[in-house]
Amino acid sequence: MKNILAAMTVMMLVPSMTLASSIRPGSPGIPKARTRSPLCLDAEEKYTVKCDITIDDTGVKGPEGHITNVVKWSTSEKDFNTAGAIAGGVAGGGVGFAAGLGTCLFAGPLCLITAPALMSTGIGVGGGAGGVGTGKFFTVVGDDDKGNRLIQEFYLKSGKAVRKESKKLLKTTGLVDGELKV
């Protein structure tokens, strides 16, 4: 009986801890809205400056100039985010803990197997999801109308924007990611 009461007490505390730590409207810690515009390199070689990149039939226009003859374009993924993985693992562990305790009410003695399995699954899934970014770095190499070699680098945060710009580059240049025009 004491075990059931203890489990029920913990189950009642989990939602209150979640609500206490959540961000509410008007609180100072509200994250900024995600931007869909690409980020270009600044003077310190960091992707912090918002820029306009236009990919159309005439080529690729950006802060570096207008590339009319694209020789190669490629993408690379962002490095694994360790801090995001830790935060995702903690969040997944919390969800797994709550789900594991919930199974104790229904599974009885099988709780000794199901609770740790759900907790470790939550930690693994949360850590994996939190560490992987959806954005990609783009590098476009080519020549302008005067024959000068230009390199345009930019970063897109959104996975949807990455797919959209990759399709535009494929259609405009006739090259796939990483292919070199001879």
C-alpha cells in the first residue's frame, strides 16, 4: 500500500515540476522566433549575418556577387550538438521516468523490467534528437560574368529551406550536391 501511495505521489509531482519549469508568455526567457533567411559569414568567419541569397535561372546572387556559371555546389551538416543532446537526454529521461512509473500502476511486478526500459529509451531518443541539427552549410563556387572566381557560403537553419534551396540549385546548375562541372 505504501508503494502505491509513493508512486501516486511521484506521479502527481511530475506534472507540477514540468509546469513550474515551463516558459510562459511574458516571461523574459522566451526564445526568439526562428528565421528562415540564410546566414552568411561575418568578419570573424562566423555565420551570424542575415543575408539574401537568390537562386534563379541567371545563377546565384549573394553578398559575394552574382555567380553566373556555377562550377560546384556542396552542403555539409552542422557538427553534433553535445549541449542539445544533454538537454534532450534529460527531457527524454523525464518523460521515460513518468511513463515508467505509469506502467507500474498497470504492470505490477513487471514494472521492474518496463520502467528501466522506458527510462533508458527516453534518454536515448531524447539525446539523439536533441543533438542533431536540421540546418546545413552551403558552398557555391563559380564565376561571375567577368570571369572572376567567386565563393558564396551560407547557412540555412530549417530543414525545409535546405531541401528547397537544394532543389533550386539542382534545377539551375544541372549539378548534384558535390558534382564538379568539367
